[in-house]
Amino acid sequence: MNRKTSMIAVAFTLHAIHANAAATENCSPTIGEHVFETKCAMCHSVDKTKGTLVGPNLAGVFGRAIGKLPGFAYSSVLAQSTGKWDEKELDVFLKSPSAAKPGTAMPFTGIKNDADRASTICYLQQQR
Ligand code: HEC
């Protein structure tokens, strides 16, 4: 590695560490639970024994394939999505469901506050 490439490598590493630190600082599962109870729980359960409400059960949704929970009739945009619900996918979807997945059947305008959204995602991450 020459001097220039190693400088670039250092810059990238620092950036990655910083991005991680920011995500952790912004994340409060307690706030996330409050957001979930007030904005999501009328349509979603995170208790896997409760099954489907208006929306699919969200126990284990973090890391789950998008739009593939057996027995739930998804909109075609979710059913045809590929990939998994990771931090990035959830962030974009929960910010504005209809912008992220045009035609989604989830009637929710989105969590516009960045810290509230990050906290909701880390709360979901803990629901197994
Ligand atoms: C008024 C009811 C309603 C509310 C409120 C609601 N959802 Fe949904 N949600 C749905 C429906 C219906 C779907 C299925 C959407 C589709 O098929 O396009 C869904 C889908 C989802 C999915 C995709 C799950 C999968 O199996 O692919 C996630 C993640 C999700 N919602 C999270 C949330 C979160 C987090 C909140 C609160 C911030 C929330 N939803 C609020 C009804 C709702």
C-alpha cells in the first residue's frame, strides 16, 4: 500500500467508526418502545404468540425477508421486494412507507424524527 492509499484507508475506517457511534448514541430502546406503543401497536404485535393484527407480526422482523411472513396477504410491492429488513431498509421504510415502497398497504405517514426512528429500529431489533 502506498502512502496515498493508506491515508484513504484510514479516512474510511474513521468514518465507519463515527457512523457506528452515531447510530448507537441515537438509539434508545425505551424511547423506541414508547414510539412503538403509540404509533405501531394498534396494527402490529411484537409478541409472536399474538399473530397478525392489521399488519404482520413483527417479532423477529429485524433480519427477516421483506414481505414474506407466511399467512399474511402483503401488497404486491412488499411481496415482490427482495432483501431483508436491516437497519437501512427499516430506516428508509419507516421514514416514509409510501415513498420507500410505493403502493404499500401500510397506512402510516412515517416517523420523521431521526432519533425516534433510530430508537424504534433498535427496539424492533430486540423483539425476537
Ligand atoms: C394502521 C395500521 C398500521 C400502522 C399504524 C403501522 N403499520 Fe406497519 N404495516 C401495516 C400493514 C397493513 C403492513 C403490510 C403492508 C403491505 O403489505 O404493503 C405493514 C407492514 C410493516 C412492515 C413490513 C413487515 C414485513 O413482514 O415485511 C414493517 C417493518 C412495519 N409495518 C413496521 C411498522 C412500524 C415500526 C410502525 C410504527 C412506526 C407501523 N408499522 C405502523 C399496518 C400498519
